[in-house]
Amino acid sequence: MIERGITMESRRAEKSKITANWIMRMRECLSDSDQQRYLSDALLSAGITEGDLAERRNIQQQQLDRALQLVLRKVPDISLRMFSRAELSDLGVMGYAAINSDTVGRAMRFLYQYHELTSDRYVDTMTIEGDFARVSPLPRMAHMHDFRNIAEDSLAGNWRTLGLLIGDSLDPTKASVNFDFQAPDYEATFYEVFNCPVNFNADRNELIFPAAWLQRPIASGNQTMADVCTAMCERLLGAGEASRSTQQVVRRLLLSRPGRRMYRLEEAAAELNLSTAQLRKRLYRAGTSYKKLVLEIRMALARHYLEDTNLAIQEIAYLLDYSQAAPFSRAFKSYYGQSPELAREATLHGGAKM
């Protein structure tokens, strides 16, 4: 149920409240004194005081990112455990808008539209293929190195959201979740959090469930309240996706490409309802080009595949739409200053990630 007295906040204040809620969820999951100490040390390192946490103010998402990375070193399954306890009310006004939506699909699309309020690391995308819906996370460029944790955050969060919106009638046997990395040491936590089939070493990170679930009504739906909360979110962030820069939109398009094939410039322009000249001009004004953005995405994905999967160099080249391994290796070395083989070797021997 929506809280009484919900008032209009600034974007920074709303983000701070949501960030504080995530930290409190993290704290709930740390059972023993050593784990609690890890979190206290992490919060101190991130510059988060107990006073600010208690009042849910002056906390930035970057500080949460810093604290989370430190806790993950000691408690690697903390993200999965956090989301198993999450409530939609943790998301502030956008959570209330979702709770009061008329259908599951409308609630989830609303959450994706205003995801920036809850995380600065990634965005979620949902596609419908035949009888199934597929949800996948798309990391923002500054967090492309953190694919595994982002996948855990996103898919655990989406699974929890479906459970909260649908309730006891959700049939977990009709859904599945895929991760593109090998099963980690804390594999058991995945099966606890996702009471549906879990697959590792898959082609991509995605949650798959019947598209018919999106049409299910939400018992608590109240369209008037949903409209009020939507208006508040629009005042906080604008109209959502329309406010994103051309660079952001192109990066998202490239990351969500079907199969292995990269969109060509003309195809990307058509997907964005622009002419080729319009897209080229907008990117030029932003100080970049389509070719540069394609290279950015390819190299970020290459880094992920080398560090977090066992794929062969030839397979990685294929996934990134290179005809052969040699041109991929040359591009990688030019971009990072070392060959893909050396980069993987450094990771395997415990060296710092690129």
C-alpha cells in the first residue's frame, strides 16, 4: 500500500532514499558479526555515515557501487540475497507507480523507463519473441567491466518483481534464467533465489517467462494513483527514454542487437527512425561517430568474454561480428595495448582486470 503523505522530492533526494533502502536490505542479509563489520568498513570507505543512512539523505549511487564492490569481495552472493528480500516500496515513488499499475506488463515497462532512479550501472530491456518475454540487462559504459554482478542484480530483481506483482499464482516451472558465465562457488544461492530452472554458460544473460504473464491484472492496481506517481517520476527525470542522449540510445541498440551481428549505420538509423545523415550528424555534434561507438561496444564485450567466460578467442571474435580471429586480435591489441591471449592469461593468474 502507498504511504501517506508522499510528497514531491528532488531527483537527488529520491535517488538517495532508494540507495539507502538498498543498503538496509544489504544489512539485513549479513547474518554474522564479521559480515556486518565488512559492511561497516565498506560504508566508511564509501563515505556513507550512519546518520545519512538513518535519514536516507546525501547518499549517491556511486557510493553504493563502491560499498557493494567491497562487500562482494567477502560475501560474493550478497547481490542475489539482497534482491530476495526486496520490496517494490524500496523503489520509492516509481515502486508505488508499479504497484498501482493495472497490469504486470505496464508495471514492468514503467520500472524500465525510470530505471535511472534505482541504479546508475545498467538498464533493463524486454523483448517479446513468440509466446515468451525475455528480459536482459544492458550495462552502462562506465560499468561494462561488471557484467556478472549486473546480470545477478538485474535478473534477481526482475524475478523478485514478477513474484511480487503476480503473487502465489506465479508458476516457476514455466520460467527460466540464463547466465553467460560458468557456475560460481556460490551456485547454491542461485537455486535458492530463483525457484525456476537456472542455466549457466548460456549465450546471454536473460530471464525468460510466458508473455501472457504481462497481461495479468495487479490486484492492488489504482490507475489514479499510478497516474499521480507517473507524473512525479516525469518531473524527476523527464519523459524517460526520450530524454537520453543519442550516444546512450545507440549504445543500448548495439548491446541489444539480435544474434551476433552488429547493426550497420544504415540499419541503426532505421531502428531509431532517423536518416543516416541525421544519425551521423547527431553523433558528430556529440563528439563521436558510429564507428567509434561500435568499437567501444565490441571491446567492452570482448573484455567481458575474456575475463568471465571460457570462450575461445575464435568464438569471441565470431560473437563480436568479426569474420576471423586475426582482425579481432589486432583491434583488441590496438585498443587495450595487449593481445587477447595475454589479457586472459593475466586474469587467470590473478592479475588486475583491465
